[in-house]
Amino acid sequence: MKKQYSINRIVTATLVLAITLSLVVIYIFQVFFIDDFYKANKIKEMNEITENIKNSIYNNTLVETLKDVSVSNEFCIRIDTNSHALTGYGENNVCALKYLNDVQINIMYRETADNGGSKLYENYNFKQSGINKNDIFIKTQIIDYFGTDMLIMVSSFAQPLTPMIKTIESQFIFIVIVTVLITLLIAYLLSKIIIKPIVDMNNEAMKIVEGKYDSSNIKTSAKEVNDLNETLNKAQELIKVSDKARKELLSNVSHDLRTPLTMIAGYGEMMKDFKDEVTDENLDVIINEAHRLSDLVNDLLDLSKSELGELNLNLEEVDIDKLIDEVAKQYEGYLKQQNISFIYSSKTNAKVITDKKRLIQVLYNFINNAMNYNDKDERIIKLQAEDKDEMIEISVYDNGNGISKEDIDKIWDRYYKVDKEHKRQMNGSGIGLSLCKAILDGLKIEHKVESKEGEYTRFKIYLKKL
């Protein structure tokens, strides 16, 4: 099994490693490469000054340029033509150009010309001229000024960096100690802000696994952690509601299972004990209750399949008029016995491609709901189909109790019941509308519900004409 580490250790180790690597990189560049960077910058400045002088000669602004350069003690300038100086050296206290003789200048002139008109002398040795310095840089460039060759010379020297490097080395240990302490402090703060709340949320999540849904709300200054905590709380509420609804569903299904089983057993025992009770009517009761039991089990299996995304659908050509007539005949007699006015009509002769059995199952469920949630003295149920442009609208209406605004968006949820008091239905299994939604979604059938509390409810589905 792969070894696991706590987030706290990972964050601390990551911070320490990142800071350590950064310090090592800084140390390497400051100690081993600082001299190279320093010389490179010095040469870059000399090239820029040379270019500025060249431009100022052509623009007749040489005096102003020399004044700007003379402010610095790091550079000095000399411009020669035919081995005669045309300008001074600036105010540099250590100006190598002062010690150049005519021979050296002529040599530089020839070397510069041979090098394409520009040359850089690094670590120029002036010992023979009286300067005991090797870190001298001279930039030379030849320009044509109205037919006359001019030699521009810019010199500078590199400051010794050895003392500064030693200072950096001596400070490095102190910097490392301070940085590590700061890193540990940051790790501790991150632990308080991010890691500890995550650990607390994990502990609260373990309570949910144990069936406890009263976890506390964890607050932290980290937005993402707060969002995660809010998501956990919402998930907990959903699990709590689903768990309660699941228990209610099991109770309701147990009731629906017990009733047909009791009737089958009761009628069977009665016919066994009393031979004259073996009648077609009693056998019909047993057969009908067995069918009801089979339907309930099938609906439970369908609900399970729908939740797993394995609901089987068989598409075929369906005549809507015949389908409405078939559904109506199933309910017409029973609703009349229950003193419920049943109105049905089909104002279309269109056909559709759908799963006939599943669509009838959905309409049965809608009608059962219309019966169960209507306590009015004059109860009305309407089943209608009519053309709506390229679509067919099938609706089931009842003048019953209606659905509140709080419940109307939840009626399709798994296990959700608007009326918590269970009522057994004439047809269907009482599984709820979640199975209807799974079927309609699987058939890609648009569906919606309209309702006004205390007045009416109307379920609508829309099928595309063939």
C-alpha cells in the first residue's frame, strides 16, 4: 500500500524545499556569477555611451553628452583624429586613457579598423604606462566624420567584488535561519487557515458515514475551504432528506406489498377451507392482487435501473388516439364507482415514435396522483391530447389540492412525497414521480407541471409528431 502523508507535512516540506532551493540559486548567482554579471553590465553601459557619443557628433550635441557622462566617476572618454585628442577625459580619478601614448593609440586604431570598426579591450594591462590595474575595459569605435576617421574611446574599470562576495557568504547562514523560521511560521498559518478546517470537515464527514447529520458549520478565511464546507453541508442535508424519504418509501412499499400478499393468502386459505368458495370471482381477486404485486416489484426494479442508468426502452410507432382510449378504458369504470368525473379526449390523429408501455406507465402515475391528492366533493380528472404545431401535448388535469410553490420543484425528486400520509392507489405502485421523470428523460420527452394550491394541478408532456 502506498504510504500516505498528512497535508500539514506536505505543505511544510514543500515550503521548506522551495525556499531552500531559492536560497541555493540566489547563493550560486550572488557568489559565483556576480562578477560576470557585473562586468557584463559594465560593458553594456560602455557600448551605450559609445553609441550616444557617436550620435551626438553627428547631431552637434557632443558637449552636452560629455557633460552628462562626466558626472559619473566610472567612465572617461577620448576622441582622437590623426592621433590628436579632440576632447578630454571626464572627471574620472582613475582614467586609463590618460596613460595611453601615441604608439598605443595607433595600435588600437589599427586593431579597431581590422576588427570592423569596433573593438572591446578587456583587462587591458597598463603596467608599462604606470597603472598597476588589470580590470580595465576600453571600448573603441571608428566613425567617418565628413571624410575624417574619428576614434572614439570609452574606458572604465571594474570595482573589486571580493569583499562584497565574502560579506554575502557570511550573511548567508543568517539569511537561511531567518528564512526557515519565516517558512515554518507561514506553514503554521496555512495549517490554521486551510489544513485544520479540512481536517475538521473530514471528521464531520465521518459522522455522516455513521448516520449522524448534525455536523457543525466550519468557518475559515479561505474562500475555497468555505465553499467546500458549504457543499458538504448541502450534501449532508440532501443525504438527510434522502435517508428519511428512503425510510418512508420502504414503509410505504412494505404496506403496498403486505396488502396484496394478505389478500392472496386470505382468499387462498378461504378457498382451501371452504370448497364452495372456489369461485371465479375469488380467483379473479387472487389473480388481480398477484398482478398488482408483480407491477409493484417491476416498478421497484425500474426505479433501481433508472438510478443506475440502465432503464430499458423499446421504441415503436404509437397511435395517440388509440393510446388515450386504452388508458381511459382502464380507469373509466373505476373512477365512475368513486364518483369522480372523468373527461378524456384526443384531438389529433397523429402518430409518434416512443415506448408505448412506458408512456402508459407515466400516464397511469399522473392519473393516480390526480385521484390521491383530491379531497373535494366534486372531483374532476381530465385526460386530453391535442396538436401543438409540430408537437402533441398530452395533459392530465385534476381540480384537487394543488401543489405549493415550495414543493412544485421537488416533486420529481427521488423519494419525495408532497403528502406524507400514505394512501394506497388503485393502479400503480406509489413509487412516485421520480420514475416518471426517468422514463420521460430517457425518451427525451419534454415535461412540466402547472399547479395552483387549493385549485388544480396539470401535468403536461410533449411528443414530436411522426
